[in-house]
Amino acid sequence: MNEELISAWGKTAAQEDLSLALASITHDWSTVGKYLQELGHLGDTILALIQAGEDRRLGRVGDIKVGQIVFNGRKISSMVKGTTGWYETHITVLPTRGHHCTCPDWEKNGKMVGPCKHVLALGLAFRQTRLVPAFDRVTSGLMNILEHSEV
């Protein structure tokens, strides 16, 4: 009977509002899901680099200065200060994972033994300044949606 009335008289304003709200929530969740997937992929890349780094290199990363970080969705880049100067350093995320540094260590050994300390420093800096805050924003946004949702 209710379905017959709705089809006979059309949707009420409340039903239209509910339909719009549900469509909006579905779109928001879809957007959040895509954002979380991108963040997860970035996080996996950074963790893979850290795991690939040797302990002796990782232990020396703390004192390294990382310049302004640029991320274009495919590559994380920065100038990183080493013991003998600044090096162009980047981590490629898409379409495939990779890394490069202009330091003598990476030029000599990096292709065979893994990332140099400058690549690791860039990965750690990106994680701390971009990934962690992004995860925090997503978590806060999801909590806000859940707290204010009537569904």
C-alpha cells in the first residue's frame, strides 16, 4: 500500500532528502575509500624502503636534513643534505616503486644493496610530515561522519 501511494503521489520531500543524504554518504565513503587506498599505497612504499635499508644506514638517518618535500602523486622529491653536500633524492611510487639519489654511495652501491641513507631520510620525513597527518585527518573525518550520522 505504501509503495502504491508513493508511486501514485510521488516521493515526499523527506524521502527525497533521505535519498540525497544516502547518495551523499555513499559518495563520501567512496572518496574516503580511494583516499585511504592511496595513503596505504604510499605507506607501503615507505615501509618497504625502510625495511630494505641496512641497519647501519638507518641508524645514521636521524641527523640528516631534508629540504622542502615535493610530491606530485607519482614521485616524492627533495634535496637532502649529506656529509659532502646536498643531493637530489627521490622515491618513485607510481607506476612502479623505485628510488634514486645523486650521492656517491647510491651511485656506487644503491642499485645493488638498496636505498642510501638520504633516500631513507626522505622516506621517513615524508611519512612524518605527510602520511601520519593525512591518516590522522582521515580518522578524524570518519569519526566526525560516524558521530553525526543518523543512518
